[in-house]
Amino acid sequence: MAYQFQFGSVFAGFDQLLWGAWLTVLLSAAGIVLGLVLGILGGWGRAQGPRGLAWAIAAYVEAIRNTPFLVQLFLIFFGLPSLGIRMSAGAAALL
């Protein structure tokens, strides 16, 4: 007996799938632009900036590189509101 794929549930929510795909494209484009700008500024600050700024950027990079992305996302989305910094889910995803 062969399995019959049933896509009725998928097609019923197709508009939500399209919206999710569009939101992914928007967040990706904004993340690329923001990451490029911050990367250029961070690279300049690390290479040409004062010693304290270079040390702070190096510490930030090491902290970000050594924590899993999901932990970072949880800290941003759930940890910042406990400090009084509230943002939307889209802003938290972009950050």
C-alpha cells in the first residue's frame, strides 16, 4: 500500500506561507544591510579606533561567536523586556 500525500492543509494556509516567505526575504535583506554597515564600522573601530573601543569590539565579537544563535535570540526576545527594553518580534529577529 503506497502512502498518499494530502496537501489540503498546506493549500488551505498557502497565503500564510507566502507571507512567511516574504517576511523572510525582508528580514534577510534588512539583516544583510545592517550587518554590512555594522561589520564595516566594527572592523574600522577594531583596526583604527582607540584601544578601549578595539577591546570592547573584540570582547563583543568573542561573546557572540561563542554563544549559540538560539540562546542569543532567547536573550534578546525574553531577556531585554525584563530590563525594560521592549521590541516587536520582527525587531528582535532583525537584531
